[in-house]
Amino acid sequence: MVFASLTFLYLFLPISALLYFAWNNITYRNIVLTLVSLVFYAWGEPVWVTLLLFSSGVDWAHGLLVERFRGRWQAKAALISCLTINLGLLGAFKYGALITETLNAVLPVALPVPEVALPVGISFYTFQTISYVVDVYRGEIPAARSPLKFLLFVSLFHQLVAGPIVRYAEIAAEIDNRVHSWDGAWRGLRRFAKGLFKKVCIANVAALLVQTWLDGDLEQVGAAGAWLGLLAFALQIYFDFSGYSDMAIGMGWMFGFHYSENFDHPYVARSATDFWRRWHISLGTFFRDYVYIPLGGSRSNGMRNLFIVWGLTGLWHGASWNFVIWGLYFGLLIAAERLFLQKWLERLPKAVGHLYLLFVIMVSWAIFYSTDLQQLRLLLGTMFGAAGVGDLAGVAVALRANMFWLAAALLLCLPLTSWTLRWSDDLEVAGGWRRGLAVGGGALAALALLLAATAMLVGGTYNPFIYYRF
Amino acid sequence: MSLQPTANPWHRAASLLFVLWSAIVVVLFAQTPAGPQRAETENRDLAGLPECTVETVLSGACMGGFDAWVSDHFPFRSLFLGWSSTIEGNRGISLASDITVIKVTEADLARLERADEWAEGTGSDLAEGSGLEPGEELAAAGSGDEALLGSGEDEAAGTEGGEPRASLRAPTSAELTELEKAMEGVELPAEKAAPASGKGAVSRVAGLLVQGDRVMQVFGGSRRAAAAFASIVNGYAAALPGVRVWSVLAPTAISFHAPKGYDSSGERVNIAQINAALSSGIRRVDVVSEMLQHASEYLYFRTDHHWTGRGAYYAYAAFCRSAGLAAVPLDSMPRKVNRGFLGSLWALTRVPAVGSHPDEVEVFSPVTKVSARAYGSPISGAGRPTAWVLPNARSYGAYLGGDLPAMVATTSVKNGRKALVIKNSFGNAFATFLANNFEEVVVIDYRYFNASVADVVVERGITDVIISAGAFAANTSYHRNRIRKILFYNGPPPRMDAAQTEGSGSQAAEGSGQAPPAAAAPAVAPVAPSPEVPSPVEPAVPRAEAPAAVAPAPAAAPAPEGSAGEAP
């Protein structure tokens, strides 16, 4: 199931909440939450829900083993076995085709290319369980005794298919004991409505523009058209992904969980380093904590470690070489920034940093968008004028035909809602009628966002699911 | 509820607002009857609850079906659909004065061959409307078409088994010349010329003219072709005594939206010529004049080669005036507007400025009660129920649900009149309105119907036969041959003479060789089409059906997922 669907919004979520809040008992609530999460997953992956269960069972058992033999060689063996199984599953399901195709291309062999559909969310939940076992091994958290609670951690539908990548340590305490309040419910609903609007009313509309300008004949659209298409893609991927994270965080609030923020207005960053502190934060910290630092961080072989991390970050986004290039591209930028660029940028006016970041990000989305390397070369060429300036008149028509929407989308890239929320919180603190105004205004705004998104979903607007590759 | 008391009652109130709204929706869902239902206002069956077995659950079909059910039964659905149109329509400001030059390749041209299927949506709304898989329809229709394209062979084959009877033969060269005399002096009165629109340069490439966010087909009919079409209509009138025969030809967008300085009178002159050559017993229908009076309205899609429901309405109004019927006023019909249609001409050109500004589909439902059934050819048995109008479809398939070999609509009208519409896709939108004025409306797609129209007329007691197609089709020998052939499907082969060869060989003559007198060189210099690209007279269509019949539509349609074919 996906969040941006009428079935989820108006049947799954209300009924789950009803069952959940029907009885004030934490074990009951955990069981309900686990069961509805499995239904949620099986709705879209009726077969591969078994893989989710298998994976959870394996990791739960390994966690116990690691803890039992803590400090002895068996613990290390269990960790290695667990990593082998997890990465093996990820490799088989996600990278099998890429590996065999690459081997077939490079070596004189003709291996059969496996045709396995990628189970939704496998990259997210595999990373969650890996982080769990590693944390247990490091002695940072106790292993989960209860298989139910562990399954709840892995399968919790809020963040199962599109992140954020939640760590066990973040929510272990809340699995056992969490507080539900109307304050939390209201905060969560507000956040959820915002995320839903971002996904349905902005990302889905952007997706149509992307399709029009980037999926056709690039020579015809020329540089102007390619940049417009990439602008639309930049908006699509940001609003889709951060919208999903907003919805996950909002639902967490409603059900008493507190997930870390995953996006912090990345397009206002002033360097690639800054951007990655604001973009998909839970992925960045995962690679920092479980790959970069164990490899030695910046102390030994810093540059090597950096490129390993960025190559893997790229690869995580999809089983295709362009994603690796995309990751290494960021590795290169971040290395350059670390060596000299950051210092230069700091001396220049802030605007230069913003322009630099926006430019390198647009180029990065071109790499991200083109899963075919031939296509990538064509797109990059077109961006930089290989097909001429292109269809300026057509771009002008498209810009005019979408100008209100575009203005709204660009404004929402700024920390605008943070400002409004802060303002609204100030009003609430002031108390009295001001508090009524703040909450009442917020409620009407959130309801308007929800109804607008509902209308677009009922209207059957284009609604792609972009995480199938992750 | 067991939430903890809060220091802030406002938060509880705000949250309860959402709880209340969800609860209303859930309760309304719970009260939805599970069985199949019909939406009378939308004139279509709503999705029923899916059958869930182990197989359908494992394949996901059960869940997909449930999602469709939720979408179809969503409370306050029509209200939300209206809001969604409002939101979609106000994303920005649309102006259409910019001109783009496009390159159209041979491969692109091949795609227009499937234009009708594209425009009507090969996806869900077609299947929804007809109950047939798109490929199934074409396969059913294909064999006859293919044979027909192979010159006279099939007509010879037609003799076997059938007792000899009169056949509508092709006109001789001398007869055509005679008919052409009737066209002498047919010109457009100056005041009837369509208003020119737009500014700037225009590109005319391979028969398509792109201006800003609009694509048009360039007309290239000829006087001789007009005569040949008129002779067929005359033949129908002669063969069906006591039946009123009408010709209702649809002009295309070029007659109304040609850029300033571009001579766009060719098509209107051609239609006027056809009308002038109709025999004296046939009453004329002046579609073009009626439509010109409403030229500022949304009569043509910008992204598709068809007219809109509104455009077809004015043809219906003109027809009613000639036929002595009272046309139902436009504003008294249930009306629905669906945004987001990208039609055949967008699919062909992929001009982004066109794709960024999709069309609206305005659907009018008849004020009478209509029950339509779909048939193969000949019309026999009980048929199966099909949609007459799909008010929610975001494609030209909203009208009649697509192209079927035959359909019969029974209405609540009681006036003893029964219409038979012989049509291609242009007639679809037109035919939907006839349900307001006829007891029965039989719709036959001449491209797919392989049986005798004369038999249908006699068996069903038809009072009015209306030939309704696009003006391009009237000027294309394939289409004329089909219309001629199905009058007496199993009749003896027509006399082979000089004119007959026109049927198989004249495509080049009509299509690319002679500069048709009507489609004079545009005043604005066209972008020179590459020499190997055949020129304008819808050359696609005759070639179209054959490959389409071999390759089923889904594979052929250049479909960007989800943008055009889906009904909401």
C-alpha cells in the first residue's frame, strides 16, 4: 500500500487507529500495530511479505546470539553471518541483474540474468536491521528479547517502504512505553497533511512535466527544455521523498513514536556537503556510522573512505551504474569542498554558494535520472547546448501554464513552513484567543491541504511510486 | 479513546475535526452496497468489490480491485472531481500564441495510423466501455479491412454463397465528371470565412501544423474525391427508397484555428462541394455554418485530431434543423468536464508545449434514458451492454466508449424515428446526441462492420441513415470503399472500369501527387517537408488499419503511462 492512496488514507489509517486506540494496553497496541503493518506491506507485496518475516526472524536471532556471546569470537561470527545474509538478500534481489549483466558485458561469459522483482522497501528495512545487529555487537543497545517487538521495529508501516531509516535505539524505549496525547495527535495530523500535499499536489504534478520534457526527443527540447525538465525532476524527487518522510514522522507522532527528521530544506544549502546534511539525513548518517567511521573515517585513508562511501550511497539508490556515478560525483564535490572549495565559497557572497549548489544539484539530477549511460551522455550534452538553445517558446508556454504551481513549489523549498509553525507556536504560547487563532487557523489549513490532496487522488491524477528502485 | 488529557483543548478539537471527517468517510464506505452498481449520472458501471481468491490475492489483483472500488465509491466523489479539475486548471496561465517547429519522422507518421485508438484510449476506458480488449476488436475487424486494401479480390470473393443482387458500384470517371459540374461555382461567401487566429510563423511539417499548444492536420482533399464521396451518398439514397439519407461531415480544427495568413478554406470548400453534388432528394446539413457561429467556443481539441463533444453538438444542431427535429439545448444536458487529455496529435508530435497543456474533455449525456448494446457484424443476438457516454473518461473515448463494429441504443423517445449512423470515430461524439431525438440509434463503424447495412435498415425499420465521418475520410479512397462496400455487403462485385482502379491505386494521386486545388499553398512559407515524407491527405489512415490489425493496439500505441488513456 502507499500513503498517497484513498484506501490508505480513508480506510487503512482510520481503521488501524480505531483498533489501536480501542484498548489502552501497550502489548495489545504493539500487536495491533504489527498486524496492520504486515497487512500494509502485503497489500503491495503479497508474496515478499514472507521475505520481510524471514529477514526479521534471522536478524532477531542473530541479535540474541551476538549478545549471548558478547566479547567472544562467536559474536563476531554471528555478526558476519548476519551481514552475509542481509547483504546477500539485498544483492540477490536488488543487484543480481546488474551484477550478471555487468559480468556478461565485461567477461566472455553469458550468465543467465535473473528476473526478480525488487521487493518494495527492502533497502530501507535491510539497513534498519543491519544497524540493529551492529549496534548490538558494539554493545550500544541490548538485543531485543521479544520477537514481536522486534518485528514491530522492522515492519512499522510508518517508515517501512520509503524511510526514514529508523534505528532500533531511537524507538526501542517507545516500543515498550510511549505517551499518546492530543498534542501529539494534532502535531502528527498537521505534519501528515503537509506531507500528503507535498506528494500529491506538487510531486505528482512535477512528474507530469518531467515526463513531457525529459522522456521525449531531447534534441527537440534542446537546452531550455532539458533544464525545465530537470527543474521539474528536482521538485518531484524532493517533494515526493520529503513528503513521504513528513507523513512517516506525522504518523509517528500520532502513534506516540518520535522519528528523527530526514530532510531539512536541502535546496537552500550552500555546498554539496551542506546539501547532504539536509537531504535524506538518515541515509547519510547510516553510511557515516556503519561504513565511513569503521573504515577509519578521515583519519586513515580519508579520501579512499570517502569515495567508498559515496559509491555505495549511489548504489543504494538503484541497481544501475548511473547511480554509482551519481554517488561518486558527490564524493568528488565533497572532496573538493573539503580540500579547498569550501574556503573559497566562504569568502564569497552567500549567493554564490547558493548558485553553485543549485547548479551542481541540477547536474546531479541529470545523472540520477538517466539510468541508461547513453541517455545520460545525451542529456548532459543537451543541457549544455549540444542540441542548441532549443524550444524557448515551448518552455515559455509551459512555464506560464504552470506558473502558480511553480511559484508555490519553489516557495515551499524555503523553510517557509518552519517559520509559520514557529509563528504559530509563539501565538499558542501567548494563550487566550491567540491560541485559538493559531490552532484554528492551522486546522483549517491542514484540512484544506488534506482535501486538496484527496481531490487530486479522486481525480486520478498521475501518481507514480518512485521508490521501487530503492 | 484513551488519549491522555491535554493541557490544550484546542489541540483536541483540531484533532477531532480530522477524526470526524475520517469517521464520516469510513461510515459512508461501510454503507456502500457491495454488489455491482450503475452510476446513472455517469452512465457507466462502477467497479464492484473484487473476488478474492488465493490466486488473486497473491497476484495483487484482489487488492488492486479493492483500490478501484474505493476510488469509484468515494463519498462526495463528484464534488472532489470538480475540485480536482479546478486545481488542475489553475496551475498557471495558458496563452497560445507561440509557434514551434517540429520534426516529424516516418516512424512518427506511422504512429498517427493508430491515432483513433490513441485518442480513444486503449486503456481502461475503452475496455470499460466496450467490454472488449482493444486487440480483440481490431482482430475481429481486421480481416475484412486487410482484404479490402488488397484491391478488388475480396469483392470477387463476396459473390460466393450470396445470391446476386444489386451492389453499390463505384462511380465511373464520366459520372464523377458529371458530379463535379454540380460543384462549379462553389465558393465560400466571404463573411463565412473562419476568423484567423494567432500570430507569427507557422510550421507545416508532414501534414501537421503546430501553433503554440495546438496541433492541426493540414487538409488536402480534392474535387474528384469530393465527387466520389457524394456519389456514394447518392447511391445510398437511391438504394434505400423511403429512408432519409444524410451526410454529416465533420470539418477539422484547421477550418477554425488556422493561423493568420494561412489559407484554410480548402476543407470548407471541399465539404461545400460534396453538399452541392448530393442528389436532389437529399436534404443538406450545413455543419460548417452552424459551427462557425460558435467558432469562439471549445470545438476542437488542441492535442487530438477530433472535434470535442461541443463541436459535435453544433453538427447535431444543424442536423436537427434540417431534419425537423428539436435539438435539445446544450445547457439542459448533464455536463461533465474532465481535464488532462493528451490526444493523438500530441502523441505524434510530442511537442512539449502541447503536452504541458492537456485538453479538457467536455462530455454531455443525453436527457433521455439510453440503454446501449454492443454487437459484432452482422447485428444478431442480444449483444452485450455497453456505455453510450462515459462522463468521467479523459479521452475521446468518452463518446460511445470507443469504436465498436456496431451498437444499438434504445431510448425513451417515442416518435417512430430510428437512426442509423454510419461513421468513423468523428461520428462517435455526434451520434451520442441523436439519442435525444430517436427511439433507436444504430451505430455502425464502417471500418469494422462486415455485413449489409441495407439489411439492417430493412430489419430494424430505420427511418434515417446518417453518414457521419471526418472530411479527411471522405477524401480518402479506403474510407469511401468501405462505406460503399457495406451497403450490400455480399453483393456481386462492382463493374470494373477505369474509375474502379482509383480504389486501390489512387492513394498516391490524391495524397501526394496532385496539389489538391483546395489546399492551396499556404501564404506563410512552410518548412519544406523532406521529399520522402508523404504529404498531407491523412495518408496514414488507409495504411493504418492493416498494420493495426496485425499488431494489436496495446503494443502499437505510443503510450506514456497514465497520461491519457485512463479514466479517473
